[in-house]
Amino acid sequence: MIPFILAVVLRGQPLKSMGWQKENLRAGLIVGLLLIVVVLFLRGKFAPLLKGVTRQQAGLLPVWLIYSFAEETIFRGYIQMRLDSYLGAKWGWMAAAGLFLLWQLPGRLWLFPAGQIWQPILIAAVQGVLCGWTMKKTGHVAAPALYRAFAGWLTVL
């Protein structure tokens, strides 16, 4: 993330050019929190969460938050916003989702056997498109970052 922040600072651009606008922070947080509730419901994790989590599981939440905020700032805030200006809103969004999928691919290939790889790749592709759309609608990286952090964290519960 440091190279991206340096690129913005050295070019004299404000941090809002990376999806961190004060004006849209509230909308990003509200949508992000609503997405957390949706993910909890869709994954059926309300009961396990209410029963409690271990210290190790709780300790992973800040890790997921830092990782997701950094990754979303890079892909949605930096890359997608610049591709939107070069390719147009629709194609910039799709190109950023494609680059996100390429970024996710090595980790998915390493974790899953060849016969089961299509599902994680499809999930990463859908996440890339939906997170990009969420960023476009809220104008802030907080919403997709919160969604991805909790969706990832729920995999360890």
C-alpha cells in the first residue's frame, strides 16, 4: 500500500483520489455495516457468532480489516478510479474487477485442488464486480472493505 500512497502524494493528489472522501465516509460505513448483516444472514453465521468466538478467531478480525482496507484502497480507490478515467466508468470498473481476479488467482490456486478451483475463482470474480459496483455507488472504499473483511473473517468461524 505504501507505493500507492507515495504515488498519490508525490503527484500532489489528495487521498480522496484513492476513494477516501470525507463527504462519502458516512454512506460507505452505513452500506458496509448493512453488507455485514447481509453476509452474516446469507452464511448462516448469526448463531455461531452469538455463541462466542475464541481469542484466536477474534484476533483475526483486525488482520482481515487491515488487509481488506489496504486491498480495497488499492483496487477500488486507486486502480479502479484511474481506469474509470481512462476507459470510462463501465470498462474501468470491469478492468479493475479483472485485475482483482488476477491478483486473487495465485492464492486460490495454491489453496484449492484443481478439480475444486472453479468455485473460488467464480466467487473472487463476483466479489471483484460487486465491490467495484459498491465503491461506485457509495463513492468510498469503506463499504467494500468492510464487506470483504467480514466475509473473509467468517470463513474462520
